[in-house]
Amino acid sequence: MSEKKVAPESQYDDQRAPLVRAARLGAAALTGTTFLFAALWGVIDGTPGVWGVLLGAVVGGGFLLMTVVSVLVTSGTSPSTTVAVVLGSWLLKLVVLLVVLFVLRDLDFYSRRALFAMIVVAIIAVIGSETWGIVRSRTTYVS
């Protein structure tokens, strides 16, 4: 009788680990840049600068983090389900973004310069840290 050998489970067998790490690093980068830019724009534009930074963090970084969360939530399902959820969430986020920008268009409690700067910085920081988290994660490719 031949016994089937089963490889011992490794700490690197969790295929969700890179996404979890990317979400953690992305959230940390977003938090750090938000505090830094809130202090900076608070000095430059006062309270409107801080509001612009907070809105920019939600729009720029929050939307990117929601994509990682949607992939994590559907990681145990079929690839077609994951694709449908991710594409559906992108469509929903696009509609929400347009509504938010439409509502904010005529309001003046925030700094538009701070909003724009924070959206750009949040996108760069979150994508960069998520990419770093995934690239530096160790996973088992063949077992």
C-alpha cells in the first residue's frame, strides 16, 4: 500500500495573507499621510485645509482600500464572483464619487487645493504601500 504524503502546512500557505498585509499597510499609509497633511494644510489654509485633507483621504484612499476589502471578502468564492463584486464595487464607487463631487461643488467649508493634493497623495501612498505589501509577502506557489 502506498501512502499519500501530505506536505506539512506552512505559515506561507495562506493565500489571503498578501491581501491582508496590503490592506494593513495601505490603511497605515493613509492614516499617516492624513495626519501629516492635516497638520500641514491646517497651517496653510486653517480649518478649510483640514476639511479638504479629510475629504481627500476618504475619497482617494478610502476607495482604494475598499477594493482590497472587496477582494478579501470574496476570496473564498469563484473567480467570476470576485470579478463581479470588484467591478460592481468600482461602478458603485464611481457613482458615489460623482455624487460627492456634485454635492461639494458649491460648498466652501473646505480647501479645494488641499482636497486635490490629498487625493493625489493618498492614491500614491495607498497604492505604493499595498504594492509593497504584496510584493514582499511570502506565499507557497507549489505544494
